[in-house]
Amino acid sequence: MNHTIKKNLIISFFIFPFLSFSQYMDDSKRDTLYFLFEKEKCKRKMKFYNKREKGIVFNISCEGKGTFLFSNSSKADTLSIEKLINYKTFHSKDIDSLVTNWYKRHKPGLIAYYGKVYPPHGKNVIFVTYVIEIVDEQDCFVIYPVKWRNEGAID
């Protein structure tokens, strides 16, 4: 019995900070990002199906800076190319500045909620992310709701 109590306390100690952060992060505090998928010539596969993760993997840069997963359970949407101007798209070189800007904008709220800026956390928590792939320059593009892969922090 004593072992069970210790185990529950340890689990609570590690899980509580993550749960409390998710309480601060409602959808109104998440930024929506659209990344334009462009096939580059590099050794890395830019788009492929991953059986283990059950979805399509998008690498938006040869350096592997932005790697996303479009899950089998998600739904993509095909839109007319004329609607592309409605989406502000970003490139992999923008990722660091997007994260830095998010922290700058939310610093007062994080300090008010926690008393300090909360430790680093995953981009899946702070961003709603989509990959846009132009299928036909004259006709249409596909928009995929994706998740960031290989996040080293809280997701």
C-alpha cells in the first residue's frame, strides 16, 4: 500500500505541471500557421507515408527543421488555387522567429498565470498547423491539418 501511494505521488509530480499548462492554453491563445510545401532537391525524402506513425510525413526543408505528420484519421481539403491568397504562408526559416514571437506576446499571461514564464513546450500546444501543397498551379491546392513531429518538449 505504501508503495502505491509513493508511486501515485511521483506520477502526480510529473503530470501536474503539464495539465496546468494545458489549462492556460485554450484555443484563443494558439496561433494558426500555414506552411507551404515545396519539393526541394535534397537527399531527404520530402513527402512519404510512414506505416509506424500511420500517416503522411512532410519535410518542409532539407535540413529537417520542419517535419510534420498528417495522420490517417485527419481530413485534408482541396481548394481552388484562387483561394490561396487568403492564407499567409510561412517557410521553415520562419519557425524560430514564430516561436520567439509567441513567447513574447504571451509572456505577461504566462507570468500572471504561473508567476513565471513556463518552461519550453511543444509547438503542437502553441500552434494549430497546416501544410499547403499546390497540386496544380492553374487549378487547386490541398490543405493538410498536421502535427509537429519529434518534439522534445511537452505536446
